[in-house]
Amino acid sequence: MFDESLEEAWLRKYGAAPPNGSPELGRLLTHRSVRDFSSEPVPEETVAGLIAAAQSASTSSNLQLWSVISVQDSARRTEAAKLCGDQKQIHDAAWFFAFVVDHARLRSFAAEEPDALGSNEFFTMAVVDAAIAAERMVCAAESLGLGVCYIGALRNHPAEMAEFLNLPAGTFGVFGLALGWPAEDCTAAMKPRLGQEVIWHRESYNHEQDPTDYNQRMAAFYEEQHMRASVTWSMRSGRRATKPKLGGRADLKPFLESQGMDLE
Amino acid sequence: MFDESLEEAWLRKYGAAPPNGSPELGRLLTHRSVRDFSSEPVPEETVAGLIAAAQSASTSSNLQLWSVISVQDSARRTEAAKLCGDQKQIHDAAWFFAFVVDHARLRSFAAEEPDALGSNEFFTMAVVDAAIAAERMVCAAESLGLGVCYIGALRNHPAEMAEFLNLPAGTFGVFGLALGWPAEDCTAAMKPRLGQEVIWHRESYNHEQDPTDYNQRMAAFYEEQHMRASVTWSMRSGRRATKPKLGGRADLKPFLESQGMDLE
């Protein structure tokens, strides 16, 4: 499943053929978010392997500023889903993980006042640590044929989520991850992406960017997926950047302050 | 190179044997930071494949809030290295990339005032987007036998780095990545990691954590690597959490504000 060839993956992503000599990267090029899971379990020792992959990722100065919390109890899973916009894949996935930015360990180690932990630098460091750990875990899971869906909605109700996960000061639930075997009839599609010439700049930032080509490819994708396509991708994306769209995530700042992260 | 077996990788990481039934994850479990690169070039089309891997990672709401800038000009590479603590792997690597948190595209798409782009939520979203893209690229590179080193020091002088990369408002160079073929005599070691029982919590956060076992394993690692080991890992880590250790990274907050990211 989800084993498109290099040529198919490239065509799907960029609407073009790969350059001669492009490396075969297999499943690493064919990621899609899976939201339809089978009920087949994923054994504990498989997950231990995936956690080992997560812990194999780089971590800034070996500080390991992250934790992961698995939520498997059925009633708790329902509650977790409710806090995350009630997305059905959170219910259905064999495993659900909350990834946590974790300065709590470092706080407990500090002999002097750990006054840098509230800084923007330490926040950024820990978000990067958590994200690259999660993504190596995702690559490992996909190499086994598993599917995943990141859950940004873990930040929808940050204070309630912290209470639900019993998080100490210095921690923050940054995103979730639903993981399991894709359902047999799962039709999750690989999405087209911005052209490499838009994302990849040479020597310095290229200020001349034109989304026209991508808007056209996304319009074709919306049509194929029977999605309403009255606006272009760039219009749709631009609309996301206004405050009313933030919902509970507008409260991240006061929540982080309450956790000792002033981001000064 | 760097192709330890599952048993070797697990022993190295956790000082123990893997559970029965752990999946074979190959190179995904044997990451280490490579700082000694050979002078062998990495072809452009290989990098195109790696960028395609990066773009295959999930991205929140398909907003693709990141960019990557390759710095290949030799004089510019020297300047980049100087801004990043003059680390020799930045000079020596076949490729050097700056990963960029990128709200600039979204700014240009917005019909109304994009007043959410300065929020903590949008900052977090973009840091996660950039980090998981980079890590999928890293997994792809390592699957080909390439080595990498993340460069957190890209944040050492955020304003100067922004000028060097000609970054527009709404962007931020979040970390670098040095990438190339490991030198033949590269002896980069896989580091031990915190036990899974410390990182992986069940149902809710486990407040009872004990670094003793890890401190002992790290002490053995320091000795093996001929590193001064007069303090434990937890003491060493705790010392990092004080403001004088932040250096130029203490300026992230005012720099981000100047880029339109107030993180409110």
C-alpha cells in the first residue's frame, strides 16, 4: 500500500518527471496522512522499536527536551479526541501519542535558577527536538507499512490538554500522532506540493515567488478529491492567517506563560 | 558505514537487549551526527531527491510554512560558518542548508490583515513544519549512506543571519544542516539515550523520573570518548539552563519581533 514508484511520486508531487539520477527513496517520498485505520492492533514491541527510532533522532546538545505520552485507555481516548476537534482517526488508531515539549527534567537538574528555560531559544530548541523525534518515528512506522496522522489540534485547548495529561510546569503538549494500520479501503492521497524552485532557495532568499503553477495543480487535486474549489490554494491559505481562525490556539501565549515559558 | 544491527543499536542506546519482536529499522536506529566529511561531491539530482523527501513530510493544513536555502558559494560558506560558531563541518560538508520558518508566502496571499501570523500558534506550526521536513530529508540522506549534522548555532546571531540570507519579514532561520559523505575515518559515535521508561509515559505524565541509570551510561560514554566527565549528564545539562549560556540566542525575542513575530 502507498508504494508509488519514484516517477509516480514525483508526478503527483510536482506535476513533472524526476531529474535523471534522482535516488530511489521508496516510502519516504510517498507519505500521506492516514485517517482511516483498520482495527488490527500494533504490538507493544513494534511501538518500542518506533520509540527507539524517535530517540535516534538528533537532539540539541543531547538535552532530549521532549517526552511522548501514549493514550490507550478507551475512555481517555474519547476524551483526548474531544479536546482535539473530535477527529475520528484519534478514536480509531491503534495508538495515540501526545508529543510534549519537556523542560521539566532540566528544571529538576538545575543547581542554580534555570532562568533560561523560559526563553524563546529553549522553546524553539524543544519544539525542534520533539518534531524531529516524531518524524523519525513516522518514517520508521511508514517503513513497516503503518500509517500516521499528525494532530495539530492537540493545541486547540492547551490548558485542558495539560490537565488531561497531568503535565508539570515546563512542559507543553505540542502535537499529537495517531498511528495504526491503514484500513484496506483507505484511499488517502499524496498531496501535490509547491515546486522545488519555490521552497528551495539558492544562496539567499528568493523574493520572487509565484504560486500560479501550484494553484493550478491544487485546483486539479481539489477536483479529483471532490473538494469545493471555489478559491485557489493561496487564497484559502491566506484566509487561515487571521485571528478568528485561531480558535483556542489564540490562548497558547497565556498558557505557555502559566507553564513558565514567557518566551522572552 | 554506521550499519549496526538492531541488537547493537539497542545496546548502545539503552544498555540492554531489544524486546523480542522489535522491528528491523536499519539505518533509522543508527543515526549519529557526522562532523567529518569527505570531499566527495553530492550531485544536484541527489539533493533534489532529498528536497522531495523533505516536501513529502506532513505540513499543517498544507500551508508549507518553511523554506530551505542552500549555501554553496565558498566565500559565503565561510561567512555562514563564522556566524554559526565557526564549526568545521559547515566548511567541509558537500552541502549546507539553512532551514527557514516561513510566513512570508502566507503574508503575501492574505487579502485581509494576516493578524494571526505573529501568534505563538503560527510560530509553533512553522517550526514543526520546518523540523519534520528536515528530519525526513535526513532519514532519506542517511538511507543513501550520507551523513548530516544539525546546526542549532544558526540561531547564534539571528539578525546577522537574516541579513546574510536576505530574509524578508515573516521569516526566521531556525537551524542549519550540514550534509555530505562521511569521511572514511569518521568515527562518529551513536550516543546513549534516556531509557524508554523516562521518555515514554503511559496515559499521563510520569512525575517520578530518575536519571541515575542514564547518568551512569553517559559516564561510561564520556570515558570511552575521552571526554572530561567530572560532572554527570544531568548536572551538565542543568547548567545549560542559565541565561549566560544563551549567548546571542538571548536575542531571539527582539529579533522575532522585528520580523513581525510577537508570539502573542
